[in-house]
Amino acid sequence: MKNYKLDKEEKQILKDYDAGKFIAITDKRVLNKYRDIARATLTKKKNINIRVSLRDLHRLKVKAAEQGLPYQTLVSSVLHQYGNQ
């Protein structure tokens, strides 16, 4: 197991867990609510900032316009495709 640095709140949660202070959720509605929250957290998108030349940015915008897309959508799509090769 990796060694993680825990902050004060995380240490307290771990301490409470070890002391048996947490109880299982049995209400399906509550369980589904928190499951949905966790799922949404894991699929969050993250903003990034990159520097590109004006020439490259112009070319991206032209390509995006040709495809009828916002240029940021085109860039995201290209990164997604590259990352999944």
C-alpha cells in the first residue's frame, strides 16, 4: 500500500473509521444518492491551460470552423483520441 500524506480532516476520518464510528447505509435512496455523487466526482472534467503559438491557434480555429465545432471542442477531441491510442 502506498503511503499517503493525510491532512488533519483525513486523519480524523481514519481515526473515526478505525474506532467503528461509521455505520453502513441501508436506505437504498440514500445509498444511490451518494453513489451518484461519487460517480459524478470521478467523471469531472478538468480545465487546463496551455500556451500555443498564435499561428497554431489560428489553424485550430480554422479547422474547427470547417467542421462546425468550437475550437476548444476540437482540441479536447484531439487530446481524447491521442490519449486513447
